[in-house]
Amino acid sequence: MKIKVGVSNRHIHLTEDAYRLLFEKNLTKKSDLSQPGQFSSEEVLTIEANGKKIDNVRIVGPFRKYNQVEISRRDARFLGINPPVRKSGDLKDACDIIISNEQGRYKLKDCCIIANRHVHISNSYAKELRLKDNDEVKIVIPKDKGGIVKAFIKTSDDAVLELHIDTDDANAFNLNTGDEVELIL
Amino acid sequence: MKIKVGVSNRHIHLTEDAYRLLFEKNLTKKSDLSQPGQFSSEEVLTIEANGKKIDNVRIVGPFRKYNQVEISRRDARFLGINPPVRKSGDLKDACDIIISNEQGRYKLKDCCIIANRHVHISNSYAKELRLKDNDEVKIVIPKDKGGIVKAFIKTSDDAVLELHIDTDDANAFNLNTGDEVELIL
């Protein structure tokens, strides 16, 4: 079956407490993301490790119950860190990273990962397809630098069906948000 | 069968005539590359398109019969160009790109490509495996962000068996030069 691709750039999820340490004003929606309720905010931070910095990393809302910084392998090489490949919310062995803006600078412990490729799917549609959370599926990418990659199922009540990949994958396979790939059950 | 990976960063191949327009001194070997006779040189150039520049792009010797600039999709996005995915030497629909250093600046026509994934193999070993130039093979990448990609066979008399990928692939699959992957015949 065909599914659409969403390319995730590096971004930050914060708890409200972590956010308040660096911002006076409230988190402000810039634009809705494809998954219901998720939005990219006006607020950005600098991330830093080993003296290397990446500016303008956007906070994705709403607030989470944990802090999580998702970067690409390319970012990780630049920053000189080696974060594990994890599904969102699994912060086992995650790296520390410093976040800052003009108001402050502090280290977020155990928060930085490279997100695994994952397929958002609603609980009801997953049930129909006999898929459950964390199942592994294959994705066939038909481009001139195509291939087959594995991805993990991520169910939620109101998910929009979509494959999420990072910018390294997007570049390696020449994929853009909105492109179609094939999901093999 | 297991084969080793070689990661190619962006680089430039030039004819001697094209080289002489920008350098007084001879092309100087910096270090040998894995394929016999190939070397990265001390000489670097800036590549440029649409007012965007990437500095320190290394010339790979020896001189070629054609000019060819190999970049990654990420570089291409940054430069605002859309080069085709091609095997080395196939410059159909290749992009123009400006090269420069302190001595000069000129446009190289029809030279910029994204190199396809390819497997260097000697003629004799290819024959033994019943492979020929341009055959498509599958590569299984066993990492945590692994997958299966296609690659093309590139035969020459004295080739060292090696899969060549670009930095986008290396980042997407978390591969480094010297890592092992599996070639499926």
C-alpha cells in the first residue's frame, strides 16, 4: 500500500518546566504539523555539545512529559556525539546536550536521540491491518537511489498515516515531504 | 558475501586543461585512496551555484578525460541545483557548476552529478562471480537504521572490492569507511 512521507528536521520536545527556564512568554504555534495536535512553534534554541553549536532548532509542541532532542546522524557527527537510534520516548543511553538562547543555557541530561524510521497509524486502521505498536514493517522506496528500509509502527488514536524519516534519509533516498512510498505488511 | 564500505565525500575530477586554468603548480598527492592509482590531492576548490558556495572541495587525481563534480543530495539542496543520479562518467543532464579559487573562477558545463552507489570489483573477480559492468546488485546493511539498497557493478583491471556510497547514505545508515555490509548476487 502507498503511504506518504513526512521528513522531520532536527527538533526539540520539552516539558513545560524545562521550557520555562529559557522563555518568559508562552509557547506559540507557528504551523500545524501533519499529526493532529502537533505543531512547530515560533520558539527556537541553540543545541551544543563539545563546543559545537547548531542554531535555530525548533521546539515542537505541545509540551511533553519528557525532554527529547531529535537530531540526524549528520548533526551528531558535527556535534561530536553518538546518540542511539531510538523510537520517540525511549531515552535509554540517550546523550546529554546543552540548550541555550539569549536568556540562558543549561544541560539537558539523557535526552538526545536519532529517531528511528516510523509509521504513524491510527489504532483503528492498525487493527484493520492487524498491526500493533512497535511492529516492524518494510518500506520500498522507488527512487533512482531507492531501496528497502525497515520502519516501526507507531499507533495512536488520531494518527494520520505517514512514514516519518529524518533529513539524512530524505537526502540518501531523494525523498521530500508528500512523496509516496510503499508499505509492505 | 561481505564487502567493505568506502564513503566518498564531495569531490572534483578535472582534465589537465581545466586544472591549469586555476593552478600554477602541479597536482600534488595528499593521500592514496582505496582504488589503485586514485589519490586525494592537496588542491581544493570552491564550488558555487545560485550564489551559494561550498569551500574546500578536494580534487581527486589523476586527471580525467572529462570534468566531473560529485556532490551529495544535501549539497545539491544547499546549492539549489538538482543534479541527476549517475554512474561516474555518465554526464547526461548533469548540472553546470562554478569552480573557483584565489586564482580564478569559471563555470564548468554539464559536470555535476550525484554518484550512484557502486561496487568496485576487478575484472577477474567479476568474471568469477559471473558479474559484468553495470549489473545491479543488492546490498544488505545490518545496522540499527539498516536496509537493502541497490548498487551497480563497476569493473576495472585492478579494482579493490568495495562499496562506494556518499555521505548522505553514510549518515542515513550510520556507516563509516571500513564497515562491512553484505553483497547479494
